[in-house]
Amino acid sequence: MSENNSINQVEKITGVTKRNIRFYEKEGLLAPKRNDENGYRVYDANDIWRIKVIKMLRMLDMPLEEIKSILEEEQLLGEAVVRQQAELERKAKELHAAISFCEKLKGAELETLDVEECLMDIERTGPEGFFMEWVEDYKRVVAANQDMDFTFVPDTAITNEREFTDALFQYANQENVDLVITKESMYPEFTINGVEYVAERNYSYMSRIPVAVVSCHRKDREIKGEGIEKPRKNLQWFLHNWGFVIFGVVLYMVLVVPIVVREGMFLEGVLILLSLLSVYGAMFYRQKLLHFNDKTK
């Protein structure tokens, strides 16, 4: 590549218009040299690289001020991209809410439209509305705590500490994670990618045959969720794990209790509740025991 490219050549190389290239120079993002003979701008390999970087970051809708600070090494690229991602996610929520509201307005007549009600509806269902905010926070909490617990089925029955250690290392090799044993025992402690865990061996039955299952739990049980208040994220994680039980109890209260009260079937109602809780307890235990995943990657 020539070190003295004309603006026409740069336009062909980068796909950026001459008008935008001149605008970037005006904004201080470029400083091409001048040809001593005719005074025309000439662009070297570094100028072309800068134009391509600008093009890439503009495709992420990053403001020119941010791009300039990156090029001048006033901030790291990664830091700026994290902020831009958050801004794009915020805009995406706004666009989603706007698209949803457009659906509601289809077929509406301006003369009969209740504007005040529409404005209130946007505030209720928009990106700042409680429901969408709760859902977004819930998704963030679940994603941040994916590594809280995980299980796997080893190849052996694990009858001693050495077999337990071997089983953990085998899992690490299969999942391609960095596992370090910090305490060798039948309740070993270890780290995966710097996160501390403790493991235990349980047994489940498959076709009446006992099968060892290794359950691993993060030692730091604090619920993670950056920027989310502690009571809120704790409640969301609780609902994530126990929501199906709560749903079952509520369903029982709505469907069964009225019949029990109306027919006077109190003993039957208690038996149904105990049976329901037993089934849910068994389901929950089995779900935790056989919770296969690769969330430590």
C-alpha cells in the first residue's frame, strides 16, 4: 500500500466517502500530510487504519468524541465499548417499547384518540416502566449467577478422595476450564477460573441402579448483579429457584381451597396439599441433583 494515497484512493480502499473523510479531519480525528508540490492531502497507512477504525466504531453508533478519545489513547477501547453496549441496550429497549406501541396505534383515528391515556400507557409500558425494568434486572441476575451451582456424573462411583480429585480433573478437561484443587477430601474444595467451589458426592437412581452425581457449589453465596439493589436481586434469584413451587401453592389456593371450604373437605384438602408439596420436593431435589450444565466456561 502506498504511503501517499490521494483522497480518491482512500475512498476506494476504505469505502468511506470523501465528504466524511474531510469531516473527520475537521473534527480532529485525522491529520493527513500535504504534498509539498501541490498542497493536496496525502494519506499513509496509519491514516487509512484510523479511518477504518472510525468506520468500525461508527457502525456501533459510537459518538465521534468517544472515538477521538480512543484514537488519542485517552481511554481504552474496551472501556468505551462497554459503555456503548449499555447505551445500545438502553436504546434497544426504547425501540422495542416504541414498536409495541405502534402496534397499538394501528387503525386508531387521530380525532378520537385519547392522547392523555396514550401518554400514560407509554409511561407504564415503556423502558422505564416497572415490568420491563424488573424483567431486565431478572435476566441480568440469572446471567450473573449462572455459575452458582453445577453438577456432573463422573465415570466412577467415587469411593475415596483420590477418585474424587480425578473426577474433578476429568470434568475440567472435558469442559476445558482451569480447575485447581485447594483441599482434597470427600468434600473437596477447588477453584475454576479463580472462583472458589466446594463439591459433594450424592447418589441418584437410574433404572434402579445407583449413579454417583457430583454437586458443586460456589463458596461465595452472595447473589451477584451489578447495579441492582441487594434485596431486589436476592428476591429475583429466590423466585428463579423456587418460582415453580410458589406457583403450585398459589394454584392450590385458587383452585383447591375454595372447593375444600365449600364442601367441608378439610382433611382431603390437607392431604392434597401434603401430596403436592411432596411431589414438588421430589422434583426440586432431583432437579438440583441432576442439574447438568457448562456454566463455568
